[in-house]
Amino acid sequence: MGEFFSVACAAVWAMAVVLFRRSGETLPAFELNLFKNLLGVALLIPTVLLTEGLTLPTYSAAEWGLVAVSGVIGIAIADTWYLRALNLMGAARTGVTASLYSPFVILLSILFLGETLAPWQMAGFVLVLAGILLVTWRTNRMDVSLRALRLGVAFGAGSVLLMATGVVMVKPVLEGDDFFWTVLLRLAAGTVAMLALVAATGSAGRVMARYREPQPWRTIVVASFLGTYLSMILWLAGYRLTDASVASVLNETAAAFIVLFSWWVLKEELSPRRIFGVLLTFAGVSVIVSL
């Protein structure tokens, strides 16, 4: 089930990314991240009450700290940087940069969780990354400025490093009995950190002005529901039920799903190279989950 949840998370996240693109990205990265996180917290509160009741989780002091820090770096900072990279250099290049996620998680899991990858899992990992590079890489790199490209790569690489750090940090807590509490408190910690930054910088007026501007709210709300609430539950469930290194590789299939959903929803071109890349990606997933 851990492998299933990880692939399902990739599919749901990919649809969210396509819908964010369809909305025109009219909200800046910070405001968009804050909105989707607030919506996620609002949806997770009744979810926690229905599944786990009012009893707070029995964390140790160290576990409370891990959940909070994981939320701040993995949601407040990492998600904002990811959306910033998306705006700077587009989905394709961001997808290539996000391929660093699996290597980061694997390295951190080996260092801090004592995990290892079997040779056949490494072979599947190589197939997944090769497929992702085929479906996301573009030969024409002149449609964005060199400065935007450098900033985009910096924000993208930084975001996936922080995401990897955050999820490896919280994995031991996820394996406990308070799963939905952990999901909620992690998201709440990131959201509170963002609200504190708004208050400290006196930018509440600017943020609210952005929200009052005409926005494609229906699309943004659906994308936020998929990208924050549903995909986060699936994402963390995958890490709870399988090794972090395996889950991270399967999460990379989001790039292939983005290509398919962009063709279906946005009517973007689906070239033979991209079709082959999608097939290669899913071949790698089959190797990882079936042997």
C-alpha cells in the first residue's frame, strides 16, 4: 500500500500542478502557498476530529519539535520556493530540477534512517529518472532569461532539498499511531510560520489586496484541495508504509503524469519522445514495486 499511495500522490499532485498552470498563476508564490495551506488546515481539522477525536497525540518533546520544524522548512519555505521556481522557469525545467528530490531523500535516508536500496531498486530508480528527463527536458532554452533560469534552478533545488529534509525528519513520527494529527500539525506549523512572517513584515494589506483581485478561484480551490489536502495525505501515507527511499522514487512519476494531464487538460503537444519517456518512467516504477 505504501507504493500505491506514493504513485497516487504523484498523480494527484500532477493534476494540481496542471490546474495551477491553467489558472494563469495570477497569485504570487507566497500568497498562493499561504492560501492553499490555509485551505488544507481547514479541511484537515474535521478530518482529524472524525478519525482520531479530540485527544492530542502522545508525542515526546523531541517529536513535537520534529513535526513543527518539518512543517516550517518543508511547507512554509519549500513550497513557496517551488512555486517561485515554477513561475520563473516553467513546469518543464522545474520538473527537471525536482528530479533531485529522490537523490536527496535517498542520501538522507541512508545517512539518518539506515535505509538501503537493493540493486533492482537502483535499476528502477535509473529508469524513472531517465524517463523524467526525456519528458521534461526541452532543447530550446532561450525562452527565459539566464537570470531567471539561474534563480529558478536555485529556488527549485533548494525547495526539493528542504522537502526531502522535512519528510526524512518526520518519518519516525509518521510511523506512530497519530498519523492524521501529524499531517495536520505539520501543515499548521508551516502555515503559522507564514502568518507570523506576514505579521512581522506588515504585509497583511498587500496579501489581502492580492486576494481581493479577480482570480480564477474555482480552479485555485480545486488545485489547492488536490495539491495540499489530498496529495499530502497520500504523500505522507506512502512514507509511513514504505521506505522513504522507495517512496521518493515513486513520487518522481509526477513529472510523467504532468505530461499526460497537460496533453489531456491543456491540449499540449505529446511528442514521441515524451511518450517514450512516460513509458520508461512507468517501467521503472514497475521494476521497483514488483520485484
